[in-house]
Amino acid sequence: MTAPRKRVLSGMQPSGLMHLGNYLGALENWKALQASYDCYFFVADWHALSTNYADTSRIREFVRELLIDWLAAGIDPNRSTVFVQSRIPEHAILHLLFSMMTPIAWLERNPTYKEKQDEIKEKDLTTYGFLGYPVLQAADILLYKPDFVPVGKDQLPHLELTREIARRFNDIYKKPVFPEPKEHLTKFPKVLGTDGRKMSKSYGNTINLSDTEPVVRQKLKTMVTDPARVRRHDPGNPDVCPVYEFHKIYSPAAVQQQINRECRSAEIGCIDCKKLVADRLVEQMTPIWEARTALTQHPARLDEIVEDGSQKAGAVARQTLEQVTDAMRI
């Protein structure tokens, strides 16, 4: 008999349209994990409320678009359980139970708590939901008792808090209900946006998976390059050029070497350099666009996938919650 596969769980907030930074930083890793793990991937729509509670007008749209992007980009519902957080009420129940036993000091030391408040000045983030979102995150994870959670190094404090909550629960109620999930360390590449900063919805500098070919080409045309290269005959420096960073992701090694050499000698201009990388990006995005079109033309199929995934995830969540309430004697 073969041993059961180890379980992996990860989620993504529907806070906007999915862009290349999300795809290269997370989704490509998820796709690879499907070959070796029992994967659970969920849309964390309740988490989106932690910073967007005052405007929920597009959350349903973003949930649907995110699911379409996942499936079009290679998340296979026959190999992974795909579901939506709010379809599983056990997430909220376990969050409530964990909130009764989680010390406030644990939440206040969360490194992103103050950072986000400093970054997002236009929103009031002095809410319980924002302070307590790591507790909901712990509930999201521990409901499914995963062996691994894909994270970057900057997310390790959040996963350690999840383990602390698991240990505290097991210690208080004298039952080993929750195993402690380990990190599946992933190198998330820093994908630059069209303005040279990190690609981010909040900066408005993204190239989205749902963008059409003309939109992608136009965005790349406007992308910043080496700021010191003012005229066509000026030699450039690929080391500081955001467009060259795209070449390093999408172009073959031979093309990268050619661009590196010809940019420094001014043999190639920025317009031609951008066109070369645009051609490569369009080539790789075309299968995703075709899959997106098929999914949008058959919305019932998407609903069926989410329903099937939610039923499977719900069964696991209910089983875990039964163990929780039994341990707590409630």
C-alpha cells in the first residue's frame, strides 16, 4: 500500500484582479505542489474584509475572477480541492473559539500589524478584525490539519503564531487535536511593476492575467527603463532596468545575454527591447487567456468546481470542529 500524500493548504485574498506578481510569486508554486501533495487552495474572501470592510462592492467579482485565473493558469480541480472560505462556516466558528484563548499580546506583536497601518493611511484599520485576522488565519489553516503551508520567509511569524495557537489549545484542553504545520519555504520572486516599484494593486502598476494582449503590450510600452538612458544612442544599464528584469523571467538565456550586451553598447533601443519581452510574455500568457475565455463562457462549470470543492473541504472542516468541541466539552 502507498502512504497517503502529505497535505498542503494555502489561500489568497480577493482584494483585486490577479497580476503577474501573484502568479509568479504563488500560483506557479501551487501548480508544482499538485504533483506531490494533497492540495487545498481557498479564496480568503473574509480576509479581504480586514482592510476592505467599508467597500465590499466588488468582492464577489474578485472572488470569481480569482477562481477563473487559478483554473486558467493550471490549478486542476481533479488534483486539488478548490473552495471559497465563506462557504465553510466552520472557519468562523473556529476563529471565534480560538479568539477566546489567544492573548492580545500575541496579536499586537504581529510585525505586519503596525506596518499595514502605516502603509494604508486612507483606511481606518483600528478594528478588532484587523488586529485579530491572524486568529482567523490560524483557523483557516488548522481546520484542515495540513502538513505544510507554502510561505516566504517574511510570512514565517504568521505561521509560528498558528503553531502557538495549536499548542495552546492542545495544552489547555489536554487533547492533541491539532498538529503543528510546517513551513514549505518558497522563494517568491520580486516582480516589478510598470513604474519600477514592486508590482502591487495598491500602486496601480500591475499587469493582470485578465488583461488582453493589446493592454499588456501597451502597459509594457509605458514601463520605465534605465532612468539615466535619456536618448536612443545613450548606453544603458540593464542592472537597473525593470524591463530587463522581465527578460530574466521570460526570455531565453541567449536573448538575455544579447539584450545585456546590446543595451550597454546602445545597439538596441528601449522600444525594441520592450517589444522583445512583450512577444515572450504574450506567448506564455496566450494559453491562460484561451482557458479564461472557455471558463467565462461556461460559468456553470466554475460553479460546479467551487461547489464540489466546498463540499469536500466542508466535510474535513466539520470533522475537525467535532474534535474541537469534544475536547472543549461544549
